[in-house]
Amino acid sequence: MAIKVTVCERPISETSYVRATFKGLALTLKHLVDPHKVTVQYPEEKWDIGPRWRGTHRMLTTEDGKAKCVACGLCPTVCPANCIKLVPGEDAEGNRYPLVFDIDEFRCIFCGYCQEVCPEEAIHLGRHYENAEYDRKSFVYDLERLTAQTHPVCEMWDPADPKGE
Amino acid sequence: MMHHTSLLLQVASGQLPPTMGWFVIFAIIKMLVAFGIYLVCVAYTTFAERRIAAWIQDRHGPNRVGPQGIFQVLADGVKNFMKEETLPGGANKVMFILAPALAFIPSLVTWAVIPFASPLPVPGVGLIDMVVANLPIGFLFTLSISSLGVYGLTIAGWSSNNKYALLGGLRASAQMISYEISMGMSTVCVLLLAGNVGLNEIITQQASQGWNVMLLTMAFFIFAVSSLAETNRVPFDLPEAESELVAGYHAEYSSMKYSMFPIAEYANIITASSLMVTLFFGGWDIPFTSWDNLPPWTALKTVLTMGLYVGKVMFFVFTFIWLRWTLPRFRYDQLMSIGWKVLLPMALVYITVVASLTLGLDAAGVVRTGMGFKAAMLGMNLVFVGLVFWVLDRGRIVSPAFSRIQRAEIAHLRAVSERSDLSNQQGT
């Protein structure tokens, strides 16, 4: 963007300090007595977060409580931050399942590719932001933790409905 | 005159000053109580500043510690005492440690001579003055002590061995010396009317003649602006201008030593507000009645006048805070030109006008307490206010940045700006 040099043409007789100060005082007084404040009283009040909010992950489960994941390996492949560690296993009927499924939430950039690429709609990003922990280890979410999460999941962007209406 | 009548009435009602022993005992009690309350008020002014700042900016402010955050000041105090204290390697250790105290003490001492209520009769003891030290030269005392405040800031800046702190200290000394003069000059008018330098006498005079803000409006205006500059408050906070000088004179301070500077600032605000109230708004005087100014003194009178005094001071403290969150900071050249080219000549002209007018009215036989005197002073002030706000305040009080550009130069600048590559790229 080009810089436009503007030269002020206001005559000096129109400038004031004392009168302008009183005008300013009136304006600040109006805000002082205005009961509408923009601050949210955080722990008691919370903003509604958007349906496409991308927060910490959640692994959805089948009716019998097992993770939906089939250990296809697409999410660790697509992950640009390389934060998903997946070790596949196979049971007696030849169904694949994850032996290890760790997500390092510190490395994660919350792009949502893993949710987009997942053929089973198993891994999801969550609509959630309160993630504080006391140590760094706790930010590596294992399969148990991912399935135990209960917060609502992120809705991916739908090209047919770009504004999410 | 009023003063003599009140003295006669005082003798007649048998309300006499206490003996020496009681005087000392009550002086100690007054010191402890008054300064205890004063320090609590200073602490709560910091809280008031944070809440009012927040409200002006459509926020809530600190409201978590205790109901509506009223214990925030205690939390801040504990925090400041627990914090790590640093001492810069190149600092002058003695001066560095001394400076916060030097900044704080003058404002505390000034407050000792300000009367805050009508005298309190104590049975069996006598009449106790509601002022910590009833100095007959009270006003001169405040002037001399308030000029000492600059030492704290200058020494803090100089001893820190930091270029920003030094610049802040230099600015503080230049600014406070400049505004000290117009501040002193504006109060000369008060002395002209009161004919006395005792603060209690100035209050008595205002009770009989009407408040000085009506009689000496411009003196009040000059005094108010100068005390903003003396307390280093926005728009005169150049000594600590954080956008240019990191934190100015207290850049190197930490922990409670840092905290002493804000405390000194708020103590100065309360002291300046008390002085404004005492010199121009009748001190503890209740307007429209002389009931509170005449003996016999009662405890009820003391309580009511003290309440009104506190109310007046609180209003001015609020105004200081309100102004801070309204106005931007001056440029340095603006600051100096306001002090030397506007306020000082204005104060000198005003002294001459007030002196000639009172001399003329006295010579014409107009009684000072009468309506004629008040009307004449009020008329003179209206003319002055009109001159300042409608004639002088047209780019002459605070000159905007473009004021030094000539009209011909503006056309030239515009031509250059239109020829330049930068503006031709607009919209391409």
C-alpha cells in the first residue's frame, strides 16, 4: 500500500486546547458512567466459541467403547507438525487397531488436516481451550485420554456452506 | 471584620486553646490519626485510579480481591514487598536508596499544615485545631516544601546510572522548576484577597467573601494546571514518558522502592487537591451559611465540615484521574511554552489586574464582604475567562504540530506530495 502524504489545511484559529479538553472530558465521562462493559468475567462467564474452533483433539469411539481408529496411518502422514505417533496392531479377525496413538499437543499446530483426512471420522479436533497442565509430559495425549475427552468436536469447513450457516 | 468577631465570640463562649501538656498529647494523636488515614487514602487512590481508568475504557478493573476488589491494595502491597529488589551495578548506592524517600516525604509533610475541619471542643481540655500543625505561615510552608519534591525525582534519575532515567530526572527538574513559578504567582492573588498567609485565615476570608474560585477564577485555572505539572500527571508526565524513556526516572527501581514513586505521586495528588480546596474552594467551609464558621464550636460542626472537606478533595482527586485518562501527553516544546509563554505571563497580568481592582474598590469605599465587591471581581473574571478560552485558545495555548508551517509552504508541500511516486501509486 502506498503512503499518502496528507497536509493538514486546518486554520490555526480553529484549533483549541481548553475547549477541546472539555469535549474530551465529556466523552470519557460518558464512557465512565456507561454500564455496558466489554470485559467478560472469565471463569464465571465464557464466550461461545465458533463451530469451526480447532482445539485439542478427541478420538470418537464405537458403541462398544473402542476407538473408531483403524490405524490406516493417514493422519501421521498428513500431519505437517509431525506430532502424531501411531503404532498399528491387528487382532485375530484381521481388524487393524492402534496399539499406540499419541498426539503431542505442544507440537500440534491445530491445522485440522488429521480430522479432514481420517476415513473413519475417528480423530477430531475439539471445541475446547482450557488445556493447562502442570508439566510438559501431560501434553502428550495418549489413546486413553483422547477417547475419554467429552467436549464437542470441531466442524470442518464445508465448501457448499462456506459461512457455516 | 469577621475574624475579630469570631475571636470575641470564642472568648465569650469560653472555648479556649488547650494547655501545653494537652496540646502535645493531642498533637501526637492528630499526627497518628491524620497520617494513618492519609496513607490509607493514598493507597485507595491507586485503587480508584485503576477502577476509574477501567470504567473509562469500558472495562471492569480489579474486582477480584474482596468485594468489588477493595482489598486489591493489600494484595499489591504484599506483592511489592515480596518481589526481588535489584540494585544497578553502576548506581550511586546511597542516593539510589535515599531517592524514593525524598520523593515521598515532601508531599506527606505539606499535608501537615492543611486544616481539614472546624476546631473541635474537647470537654476539660479546650479547643483543638483540626490541623496537624497550625502554622501561622502555613501557606509559605506548603510552597517551600512542595519545591523539595523535585529532588527525589532528579536524584532517582541521576543516581541510577541509566541514560533514560537521567533524561527523566532532567525533565522532572526542568518541568517542576518552570511550573513552580506560575503556581506561586497564581497564589499571590489569594494572598492579596486574604491579607494573610495562614491557611485557616484564608478559609475564614473565603467564608465571608465567597470562595476564591468565583473571585479568582483564572488564578484557580493556573494553579490547577501547574499542580497537574507539579504532580507529573498526564498531560505533563514527561519525566516518566514510557513511550520515550522506558519508565523515566524510576526505570531502574524495583520492588517496594519502585512502589514508593507511585505512592509519592498519589500522595502529591491528594496534597495538591487539598491545596486547591483550601485556597480556592473554601477548605472545610460549608457554603451559603456562616453557621459553621462561628463559635461556639461543636463536635457536629467538626464532623460536618470534615465530611464536606473530604468530599471536595475526593472530587479533585477524581478530576486528576479523569484528566489522566482523557488527555494525551504534551510534546516537550509544548510543555515549556505553556509554562513560560502562557501561564507565567497570564499569572503576572492577573496579579496586576487583581491588585489594581482591589485597590480601586477599596479606594472607592466598596466593602469587601459586600455584593458590590463580589460582582466586580466576578465581572473581571468573566472578561478574563472569555479572553483566555475564546481569544487566546486559538492555537496559541498549545500549538499543534503544523502551526509552524506557513500557508505558502503548505501549497508547496502539497505539490511535492502529488508529484511524488508514493502518492501516484495510490489505487494502482
